[in-house]
Amino acid sequence: MSEDILFKTFKSSNNHFYEMLINNLNDAVHLMDQNLQILLVNPASKDLSGYSQSELIGNPCQKNILIPTGEQQLNLCYKDCPVKKTLKTGNIQHIKAYIRHKEGYFVPVMMKTIPIIEKDGKIIGAVEIFAETSPKVSLPQSSRDLERMQLLDPLTKLGNKQYIEMFINSRLNDKKKYNLPFGVLFIDIDNMHSIIDNYGSVVSDKMVRLISQTLGNNIRFFEMVGRWSNEKFVVILINVNAIKLDLIANKLRLLVEQSNIRYHDKLLKTTISIGATLAHSLDSTKTIINRIKKLADKSKKTGKNRVSISA
């Protein structure tokens, strides 16, 4: 089936209405034919993925450009592809996934695929819709306020060490008053000295920003990620038990492992080592930090790219 016929079927009798509708949606929309070739993308697609229309249109979705990844960290293009399911069965698919941004970090989305069906019932293509589920608020105060109070890390625009300590102290007060549980992750970037030695500080800064974006995009809006020091981050997770703490820590670890930055003709990757703990009733900010630092060191010493947890 030709591209013109597919567009005609998709837009029906009111071309202007459908064009205006698609171009003004906040969600990313892709129109694809039976061969999984991308025929149309809306402006929101670039906001989500970083890829322009010219980089996507005319390419198959499996060309290693815009790769949806499932919650089990599987590349959905080759395993359990929702678009292929929709084209085969005519059923709408709706799944949680992650999109790798052009800059290399992961963005969580709700992914929906809808069949395009002719009057005779023949499936001639599919519409792919990505709704971003990243937290829209990651810090209680605005970045401008935090910068004025010297609580903002200039490279990542995350809260700095002092802000992290203030946030943990506030959560400890909540725990005493309301018995609200929370967990803390200490995240150490693996092999950072090797990255600096081989590629320089500009590339290492880009790697730090990549990891900060991946972490910040994949926690809830009322939680917090901050930069503790050069290659170290702290994440505070609210209302979690030991099982959920472990699941979230490993989700973040796997997302970072699959993220990358481009350096000339190379894709550079690294991993993270994590120490994770739940806050105890007699904890202070200092005891929590000391505990998760030791656990992160344990992850480093036992092979890196792993989580060491203490409930």
C-alpha cells in the first residue's frame, strides 16, 4: 500500500482537523506503515526524544534511532514489539516503557499503539503514541531559589550536598512524626577516572549530566536526586520497603547501564555502584550517609555495577 493511500485513510475527510490535532498534542505521535517505516511525527516527538522530524521520517523504527525499552530492560524492537502485535492482531497495545533520548539518557513513557484500518477491515499501518511519565517537579524550591541559597549543583542543576542533607533531615522529622518510611541510595559512577584520563573533563561532565538526567527522570515527583560530589549522587525514595527499595535501585542501575553518550564515532557507556538502606527510627543524616557510603564501597569492591542493600 502506498504512502499516499495510508495518509488519506488516516486523515479521512478532514485533513486540516487531523493535522491540527496531531501537531498540538503534548504526547509524541508517530504514523507507521506495515513495514514499520515512520511516515509522520509531530512536534512533541522532538521534545520527548531529541530527534528531529527529518531524522525519523523515512526510517524504519528498528533502525536503532528511537528504541523503546520495556520494564524488563528488553529492546522492544526485537522482542515483544507492540507495533508488530498491533499490525498482526488489530488490537491496541498499552505498555510502560522507556525511550532512549538522542543524548543517551532514558525517559519513562506510557506507550500505546493503535491500528489504522481501512473500511474493508484491512490493517494498513499503526499510530504510536508516547506519553512521558517523568516527574515534572523534582525539587520543592525553584532552581533559581536554590541557586540563590547556594544549594544547587551548577553542572547538573540538582540539589547539592547541603541540600541533600537538609532533605534527609526533613524526611527524618516526617518519620518521627508520622512514621513515614523512606529509603536512601548512594550512587557512585564506575570507572570515572578512566573516562577523565581517556576523554577529558568535557566528556566526563557530559557523562555526569547523562546519569543525573536518567536518575531524575525515573523517580517520583515528590522524591529527590542530588549530586553529592564529583561522581556521586544520592537519591531519596519516599514510602518504600526493602523490596521496593531494591527494585528501584536495580531499575536505576540497569537504565544507566544502557544509557550512552556519543564521542565522535564511539558510544561511551559506564555503570554505577549503589548502596541502599532504609531509614531507621534512631538514624541521623550522618548515620544514614555513612551506612550507604559503606554499602556503595562494597558494591565497588565486589565487582561494580551492582546494588548492596541494608534494610
